[in-house]
Amino acid sequence: MDWQQPAALAVVIATAGWMAWRRLRPRRVDFHRETGCGCGSVAGARPPTVCVSGRRGERPRVTVTPR
């Protein structure tokens, strides 16, 4: 039982260090997060809206509306 306590403590310390490193490490620039679409030159343009509707037994209707 003498070796189990230091081994368990080492696992806990390694896990805590890994979690702290994930929180405190410098982050890379993510263009998708920064601009919303991943393309910095067309940040103001919005994608079209796609609406799919229909009832049972009918063909589905797909409507694409530009914004």
C-alpha cells in the first residue's frame, strides 16, 4: 500500500497540471470564431436562409431566401 498513495497523487497532480495548461495556454487565432464564417474579407455578407417545409404525403418544399 506504500506505493499506491504516491502513484495516485502523481495521477492527480498530472491531471490538474494538464487542466491548468489547457486553460492558461496561449490560444491560436481562429478565423471562424473571430469572423463568424471563416473568411475575413466578406465579414459583412450573410449566407442565405434555407427553409424546408411540407406535410405528410406531400413533397417537401425547399425555399432559399437571400438576406
